[in-house]
Amino acid sequence: MTQTPLSLGAGRAVSNTLLAAASVLAHGTAQAQAVATPTLDERISAAVQPYSDAVAGAIFYSVPVGGTSFPLIVGWLIAAALVFTLYFGFIQFRGFGHAIQVVRGRYSHPSMAGEVTPFQALTTAVSGTVGLGNIAGVAVAVSMGGAGATFWMVLAGLLGMASKFTEVTLGVKYRNVHHPAGTVSGGPMRYLSKGLAELGMPRLGQFLAVFFAICCVGGAIGGGNMFQANQSFQQVVGVTGGADSFLAGKGWLFGLVMAVLVGLVIIGGIKSIARVTEKVVPFMAGLYMVAGMVVLFIYIDKLPWAFGQIFVGAFSAEGVAGGVVGALIQGFKRAAFSNEAGVGSAAIAHSAVQTDQPVSQGFAALLEPFIDTVVICTMTALVIIITGHVSAGGLTPLANGASGVGLTSAAFGSAVSWFPYVLALAVVLFAFSTMITWSYYGLKAWTYLLGDSMASELVFKFMFLAFVVIGSSMGLGPVIDFSDSMIFAMALANIVGLYLLMPVVKRELNSYWAGIRSGQIAVTR
């Protein structure tokens, strides 16, 4: 059929109308797609999520106990701590005084093999465990388990001292001292491979050592680095105006500054790290403790009530999910996740100590869970309880639903309005010290897998610093779930080795005490 001019014009009009409509529709669809287009963070999270969920689900597999869930990895750590406590005859109590003497340097000398003093080794290891968990994690524990979670947290911390003693003694005994430089490589990778080979199980030892090292690298990059940078940035933004802060949206800038500061320390190796931690750790712990003591002094009349809430909550826990079991589980979880006793990380730092007696540094190491959990974590819990934010039955209306670092900040702020700024400084210092120490842990695991060389070390260090910036500037989500899983997967391999090597530690301990009694092991200063 032929088309008349009229029909042709009408057709063009309809065609133009359709084109316009299509254009509007396409523009609207493009806008919708632009809005719906996932960000880089979201794409990374979506890609990692299935693997993260699978690994975290396996490592943190929980079973219902008394109306609440109990992660089996916590039971694995606490059971080992109890076994070591009994096997070594409550060594954490019998040897506490001697441990203080060792840390004071009375049984070491610069001429002995090693790179750092006992005090530097202790502060380095403490800096790796004292972190955001002592501030935010404790708040989560008492908000979910009530004030009574504090009691079980302290008990678990005391038991964990025996685990530290065991793993650090082995770390020093089986370390490699590289002559003539005098540098040291130690930790679970070494005692799992060498120690189990001595027992006639070289293949098992090698498998456990490689498994541990891979998990340690993953944990160092994530939980020991990205998480610390990210959370410290969030806290600084929070106290400087939130969304209106001059740093809002500039995580990369904060990360860059942190990366430079971390880099200045870690490029120099364990000696440089130790020189910094021996100054930063006492300062940051002292700063936090003084702030806590000020709050306790302000509410000193309520101190007996606060302790009463802890003991009542520990054995009744009315209103808390799971009752007594719920309080116990939350307390045990916080202690295990905070002091890392049984994870094996601290043995890497302590292996660099100047000593010819492995057991002496084992004694020094048992002070670590005491400082981390019994002292610092308990201070956090007491501040939250005594200010009325948590009772034996859990969160009070005063908490206004806050949790984590927000709850701790609210508790400090209720006593002194500007204390959240002190808390923010403490968070940054805790994060910084954790990062520099975990860089060393990751490095030693990395070089165990890929060999000791200057090139290998530099590759890891620069990669670690790059992840400081990445961690500050992106939402982490499942990336952190995965890295946390890596840290606690380290305990699976480590504790198997500790059980098998317990008799070795027992022989070392008996020999050490005999040397002390006979005078063969004498005070050096």
C-alpha cells in the first residue's frame, strides 16, 4: 500500500513520539542502572562473601548450649588452657613472681643469642593482642552476657597464661638463629616442623606448619591490619564530627598517614618494632588505665555494687540469654579472642628474645594474658558496669541500645564529657601497635613459605602497607570475617602441636628449675 503525505507525516510524528519515549525510557533506565550499579566495596564483598561464609562457618561452628550458641573454637582454646594449667601444676601462679624478674632482665644478657630484650619481646607480643577487642569486644561481651561475663573472662584469661607459657617456651627452643647476622626466625612454624620431626612425625609437622603459616599471612593482612586501620579511622571520624568531619570520605588519606607511620617502624625489622612497642605499649596501656581509674574514682561509692553485679551475674545471669551459661560463653569468647592464648602468634615475637633458656621467656610470656585480659579488659568492663550501662541482667536503659565501641565511649563520656577523645586516641594507638606487630608475624610466616631473602621481605612489607590504605578506605564486610577465621584457624594447627610437645616443655621446665636451684642458671644483673 502506498503512503500519502498525510499518512507519512503522521507516521513520522508517531515515530518521533516513540523515539522520544524510548529516549526517556532509556535515560531513566540508565539512571536506575547508575543508582543500582554496585560499588567496588559491594562487588568485592559479593565476590568474597560465599568463601568467607563457608570458612567462617567452619571455623566458628557453634552448637546450642543452655539456650545460647557456643563456638567450638572457643572450647578448643579454653580446654587446651585448662589442660596446660593442670599439666604444669598451675605454672601461671607458681611462676608469676619469677616472670616479673625475667621481664626485668635479671636472667638475660645482650651477649646471648637473640635480637630483643625480654621486656621488648613482651611489649611486642602485648601490642599484638591489646587492641580494639579490649575496648569494643568487651562491651559486646557484657552487653550480651551481662556483668557476669566479666568473671568468666578473667578466669579464662588466667587459664590462658598457661597456654602462652607452653607455646612461647617451644618457640624459643626451636627457633632458627641466623649467623653471623644474629637474626632470628621462630614461632609455631618452626616448632611444629622441627619438634614433631624429632618425635618421628615429620609429615604431620610439615603439614601443620604450612597450614599455620598460610593462615597467619591471611590473618596478618586482614584482622591484624585492614580491620585495625578501618576501625581506628571510623573512631577518629566519629569524634571529629561524624559525617561533617573533615576526614569523612577520606579514608585513603588517613590510611596513607598510617601506612607511612607503620612503614617507618616495620622497615627496620623486629629491633625497630621492639624499640617502638616498649615505649608505645606502656604509654597506651597507662593512658587507658588512668582514664578508667578516673571513672572508677568518680563512681567509687558504687564500686562494691559493681563487683556484686559481676558475681551475681556470673552465677545467676537473670535476664541474660542462656543464663549462667550465656555469661560464661560470652566471657570465655572475649578472653579467647582478645589474648590469643593458644593461637601461637605471640611465640613468633618472643622467639627473638636474647636468652639461652627457652623456659625463662615462657615465664615472661605468661604475663601477657594477665595484662591483656585480667587488667585491661576488666577495666573496660568495670567502667561500663559502674556507670550503670550494664547490670547483672544485661544492658540497662541508660545504654540506649549502644554496643561495641559506642557503648564503651558512652560509658566514659557519661563520667567526663571529653573522655571519648581520649578513647579515640587509645583506639588509634592500639590499632597502630597491633599493625606493626602483626606485620612481623605475617612476615615470618611469609618467609617460612617463600624463603628468607631481602626481596621476599620487601615484597611483603610493601604489600602490607598497601593494605593499610585499602583497609582505611573501603568497607570490609566479609573480608574481615575471612581474616578473623584465618587467625583462629592458626589455633587448630598450633594446639595439636602443643599437645604432642607438652612432654618436651615439661623436661625443659624441670631442667630449668634444677638449674635455678643449683645456681647454674644465675641472675645476670
